[in-house]
Amino acid sequence: MSFYNICAQYDEECLKEQLASKTETDVKHTLAQEQISPEGFLTLLSPAAVPFIEDMAQKAHKLTLQHFGRTITLFTPLYLANYCTNRCVYCGFNTKNKIYRSQLSYEQVESEAKVIASTGMKNILILTGDARAKSSPEYIKACVEILNKYFPSVSIEIYAMTEQEYASLAESGVDGMTMFQETYNEKLYPVLHPSGPKHDYRFRLDAPERSCKAGMRVVNIGALLGLDEWRHDAFKTGLHAHYLQSKYPGVDIAVSLPRMRTHVGHFEQTCVVSDTEMVQNLLALRIFMPRAGITISTREKAEFRNNIMHLGVTKMSAGVSTEVGGHAKAEDDSDKSAQFDISDTRSLTEMCEAISSQGYQPVFKDWEPIFGTL
Amino acid sequence: MIDDVLEIGKVKFKSRLLIGTGKYADDSIIPAVCDSSESQIITVAMRRVDFNATTENVMDFIPKNMQLLPNTSGARTAEEAVRIARLAKAAGCGDWIKIEVISDNKYLLPDGYETIKATEILAKEGFTVLPYVNADLYIARALVDAGAAAVMPLGSPIGTNRGLKTREMTRILIEEIKLPIIVDAGIGRPSEACEAMEMGADACLVNTAIATANDPVKMAKAFSNAVKAGREAYLSGPGAKSNLAQASSPLTGFLTEGQ
């Protein structure tokens, strides 16, 4: 049985009713428990929990401190290519969007790596559009081999792969994978992803599990908040993380909480997620999954990112460019080919200062590659 | 008390408190924590050490006079733990190693079987091996046979600050295992460290409880005092416990009067 069967048990109507049925008493009862069930998680995501956000914050803060200490691990994304065969209606890489398309040569990958490594960054997340013909598994593998010379941790956020392909990348030194389901709403999903390989809901949904089986050390999942009713997607994301953590205890399961951002293209966002709702989501997730990593990207504003460091976040991106080759490129050479606009444009140094000023330690290295050592 | 030393792998220590380097808001506080804890052994996760550091590195803050105890945090198998240990040695971190083999990231409980395998390999290679394990007599005996220099049973799961939940099992290890027993993980308060030492544990390793305290330097001092107090109490031989009150004017005293 895959997570698909569990997910399918919660249709949108049933979730709507359950969320609306939660009461103040349910929230108090949940907060009093040491470990909460999926039902309790749903309670903390419900409208009834909104007046208890401060109580949730106190609990989430203590749990995070206990399990992670006062530390925030830093990473930066590296866009290898923006060729894409999908038509995701909300994405700047949509094949119909008129943007400058490119792919880094191996020499360019090395140049980008040198520029990023010179800042002190140790964790790199490589991204491509969904275009196998251009960014083949072999191309990605060759890029990983270059990047391994500069970074102890290299993760991927690319198209969904087979288990064998994930295993091959893990063997070549990839230690983490990120896969956003975007929305768990099976009916809405094909509307948002009208064509291209990403149209296959089930193949994408099962990708994190395939990577767990393939030996990835860290598996990071998430929904793009703002595509559907956020409480539904937040609940199913947590449920998915819980499923993976229980079934693959040797894998570090993490969750990202990306909110919709503006980009090239025209997508009318119908479900806007407020700051309060983002915080409620973060706190509920931390209380439900005390040991899970939680990532907040530069999609969020600097001030908001500073404030939520105390609430359960363990990983943040910094020094970000979402353009292909954007790290080595001079600022005025920008070709407007970014996947989305970032909100927090602080450099790595500025980000470290901000983390320290909040009483936290920026962590650069949190993994020693084991493969290929003595 | 002058001769009361902790001996691990032929090295003698006055302090019986081991500390860690993780979870601090700023690594620059580590020297002050070392100082106030009076600890002589400090563990550091190899996964966090930047061997090519161009910026600040946790190793820069560890006092040179302390015994470095690299740990294999992140290892999921014996093979991975062995690789990390060898890497630590090759990087100049010495030949002491704390084996942590954990393949359950939810509870972070150690895998005894893989830990025994790693201990055997590394002990044969000349490492001073301190394995972190569940408080289990059979595992502890196997570790003795595998060449461990000490046994480090958990008080409760890592980072939980839940205290000495394994009290009875740890007591059995103290009684039965001739190697130093170092209670590692879960100790959340100085009173719990004191309790472990009173029971006869040889030492305690404390990280989370110090690192996440509002004042880590003061908390390190508190743990130092607690470990010393517990040790002194153990050496003093506490009086026996009884479930019944011992009447100061016994009713049957007449039976022995005049004998």
C-alpha cells in the first residue's frame, strides 16, 4: 500500500466537515497531549485552533529547542536548467512562457560551484525543469560529481524519477531529494498540470517513497501553499510525512512550506495564505512531527523569516538566485528567466547576521559524505 | 577523593562529566561551558566538522587540553560508523571514537547489533571505542568482548531531557559490567545526573540539557556540582532504604534487652 491509499481516504468534503467540527475543547485536549495523532494534527490546523496560536507557539518552540537546539541550517539552490515540458499554470518555467531557456555546461556548473563555495555555503540543492531529454539523469549525475568536490551535501529538486534512478543518484553522492506534490487535491491537480509528465498525479505522489526505498538520506516534501484550500494540503502533507517517517525510520523526513509567489505568466491565485495561517501551519506541523526538519525559503519576506526562526524552522535558503547560472552572473545581466520572484534577497553574510541576532547559530555543514571515504 | 579517577582506555580523568558541542546558539560559548563544567572529555559530531573551513568551525572552540571524543552521528550502519571513525582519525581528531549507529530517526534509538560490529572492527584497529547503546546487559557483555573501552547506556532517548528512565537496567549494567558505565542521553536535570552517579555510574554525558538552557554556562556548573555530589554520595555508601519507618522506641526492644 502506498500513501495514495491513505490520502484517498480524505476527500475534500470530508476534510472540510472535519475541520469545521473541531472545537475549543478539542484544541485544549490536543495541546495537553505529549504526542498527537493525525486527528490531533487536524485539530491544530482547524479554525478552532486560531485563538490558541500563542500556546501552540510556546509548545512548538520548546520541542524545536529540545530536538534541534538553537540552530538553523543553511542551503542555497543552484538552477542547472529551465527547460521544461510541463504546462503547470502557476510556474514561471511553464513551457508556454516566453522566457530565455538555458542549461549549464559542465564548465558553467563548476564556475557556479566555485562562486557559491567561496561564500562558505556547504549545502547545495540542484534544480532543473522537467525535461528529461535536456536534463537527463546522466547529465544530473555528472553535475553531482562536479558539485561533490565543493559541497559535502548535494540534494536534488528535479522531475520525478524511478527507484533505480534515485538509487543511482544516491550512489553518486546525492544525499537528499525534495519533491513538492504542489497540491494533494487529486481533482484539482490535473487542472493545474494540464500536460507534460507532471500531469501524472500518482507517479509524483509516490516519488518520495521511491527515493526512500532507493537509499536517500533526507527526503523533503511539501505542497505549494495557495493552490488549494491550505488546511487540506497542509494536513495531507503532514500525513504524508508521518507515513514516510513511520515506514522508513532510517530516512530523515523533512517538510518545506512554500507559499505562492509572483512569476512570469498569469495565474489567478484563489487561495491566498495569510501570515497567521502560515504560522498556524508551521506550528501544527512541528507539534505533530517534533523531529522533522522544516524549511522556509526566500519566497518569504526577510522580516517574516526573522520572526519565525523561534517557531520550529530548522532550515533556510540564503543567497538565492532562481535563474539558471544566476550565482556567477552579474546582477545587471539578469535575463528574467527566474522560476519565481524571491522576497528575501539577503546575502549569505546578511542572513547569518540575522540568524545570530535572533539568538540562533547558522549551521553550514551538517553532513559528512560517507561514500567514497576511507 | 584524591585517587578517585575515571579511567578510560588507560587515560585518567578527574572529572566525571562529559559534555557535547551540539545545539548551541553560538559555538563561541563552548570554551566558557568547558570551563564551568570542569569537563575533560568533549564529544563532537564529525558530520558538523568542516575539515576545509574557511570560516569559523566548531573545532576552533574546543580547548586543546580536552580529550576529543568524535562521534559517528549520522551513521546508519556499522560500515558507515567505521568510515566516519577512520575519517576522524585521518583528519587529526585522534583515535577516540563514540559509536552512534542510529537507523530510526523518529526516536533516535541506537542499533545494538550494528554498534557491536563497529566496536569490534574499530577496537581491533586500535581505537578507544565508547559505544552508545540501549541499557541492555547482553549488548553490554558483547561490547566488552568486542573491545569497548566503556559502555554508554542511554538514560532516555537522545535530546528528550526525560531523565533516567532506564534506571533498573542501568543499575544492572553497573553491577555486572566491569568497564566504566557512562550514562549518555536523556539526562535533563542536574538532579538526574546526581541520581545516576549515586547509583554508581562512572560518569554522565550531558549535551542538550546544557546547550538548550537559558544560561548554558551556569547549567554546566550545576551539572558539574551534581555529578560530584552524586559521586561523593556513592563513595560514602548511602544508608539502606526501608519501606517501613524505623521506630526510635521499638515495641519489641524488650526481647533483646540484657542480651
